[in-house]
Amino acid sequence: MIVTVILAVSVVLLGIAAVLTLIRMSKGPRTLDRVIAADVTIAIVIAALATEAMIHRHTTTLPVILVLALIGFAGSLSIARFVSDRDKAVKWDVQIEADPREEDGR
């Protein structure tokens, strides 16, 4: 009985979190807000898959959860690096130069 109530509450909370995250993703005033919302959406999907695995008592979704966690981690790192490079260029008033290999057509 108590497990059913806890699972129902978790499903409702995950649904509310997903809706609020999608609203932030669509409205977000900046690109970084949208990227963070996408990262949070991946975390919500991971939590939902873990909840589903707990309800049905199986481990077949574990590889999917691990891959999603890896994608979320790699995406967060790449966006953080991009924002960091962009902020350094703005702070020091540096023009970001194009890669000379792209100009040669190689």
C-alpha cells in the first residue's frame, strides 16, 4: 500500500517537473537556459526509467539509463566549455579566429 502511494507521488512529481522543464526550454530567454533545461529533461527521463524499472522489478533499462547519463554528462561538459571559451573572449575582448584548415578546404 505505502509503496503504491510513493510510486504514484513520484510519477506525479516527475510529470510536473517534466512539464515545467519543457516550459523553460521553450521560453528560456537565453540559449544557456534552454541547454540547462535539456540537461534537466535528461535527468527526469533517467529518474522516470529508474522508477519504471523499480515498479516492474527488472534491470533491462539499466543500459539505457547509463547511456543517457553519459550523454547528459558529455553534453554538460561541452556546453560548459563552449560558454567558458565564449566568456573568456568577451572578457578580454578577443576575436575568435577561424581554423586555418577550414579556409584551405582540407
